Amino acid sequence: MASAPDFLSAAECADVIRAMNESPREPAQVVRAGESVLDPSLRSCFDHHFPEDHKRRIGERMASYFDDHRAAFESDADFLYGPYFMSYEKGSYFRAHRDVANHKDDPPRLAAHRWSLLLYLNGRRATGALPTFDGGALTVYETDSRLRDRRVVVVPEPGMLLLFRSSLMHEVATVLDGTRYAVAGWMSSARSPALGGPR
Ligand SMILES: O=C(O)CCC(=O)C(=O)O
Ligand SMILES: [Fe+2]
């Protein structure tokens, strides 16, 4: 796991949150046995249709952070899938899951995911004019052959970029108050056999 605390400034976070609040949104789906479905037993949050130009700009920044620190990630990932813009209102959550394929019918892009990138736009503490929320911590269940398995709890901070392997189990605790805003993208490998790369 790795993080960059000040990937975006508070002013940039405020801009993205504003654009999210102005964009249409729909309840976020999950992929189950190859199909995208609403599944409140697993996930409850909103997916925002974010303006394309903004989206491309943020996606490029996330991908270049990965590229610049590539050596640390020991990965053949070469493109970013996403980004997606999510809001979690009071009562929202994302139960334990992995961001990779779990079923033979799952879309190939899931099997190509290598690293999950989360960009947090706000946090629990007041920062400038950014909205705050309570609850909504991310827990990642790290597995490491050299270390004992452990859970790492991440409390989002505005502007923080977090990276973890997409194969790790993780979950977002229920938001208890306010709205939690986050951007998610997946560094993926075009060489994945699932995407037609060499086997
Ligand atoms: O918002 C987070 O902290 C994690 C979200 C997540 O796990 C996902 O979108 O796949
Ligand atoms: Fe996830």
C-alpha cells in the first residue's frame, strides 16, 4: 500500500466536489457473475457522470503518479481504467470485496486490474470550505508473505491518493454523517491474457 497525502490541493478538491454535485448521478452497481447489478447487500453509494474533460485530466494525473513511482509497484500495469466519481451519503457503504474478477463470466477488464487508486476529496476534519463526514473509513486486508496478515484502516484526508493491490480485500465503513467524496481508478495491464495479451 502507498499514499500521496497532498496529491490534490484543497481548492482542487473543492472544484471536483462542485462539479460532482452539479453532475447527474445514479446508484452505483456491482459486477456479480458477469453482470452489473444493484446490490444493496454489498454496495450503497452514487456514481456521478462527471464532465469528460475534467475526467480525462484527473485520470491522466493519477496514471502519471503511478508511472513516476512505477518501481515501487512491481507491476506491468500500463493504463488507467476510469476514473469514476463516487459520493457516499449518510448510510452509504461498500462491503468487503476485491476489485478483480471473481467469476468466469466477469468482464475481462476486471482480470486486468492490478492496482486500485483512490483519490479522496474530503475528510472528517474541516479543511477550508470542504464538506466533512463521519465514519466512512476504508479497511484494507493486507496479505504479505513476510508480515503477518493485518488490516490497515485508512481515514480519508482531502487530496490524498491511496494505492493498493486490487486483489486485496477491502471495505468502506458506513458513513455516519455528511457526504464522503472519492475518485476511483484502476491501473490495469493491457498485456493481461484476459484482454488478449500474450499468455
Ligand atoms: O472509496 C473507497 O475508499 C474505496 C471504494 C472501492 O473500494 C471501490 O470503488 O472499489
Ligand atoms: Fe474496491
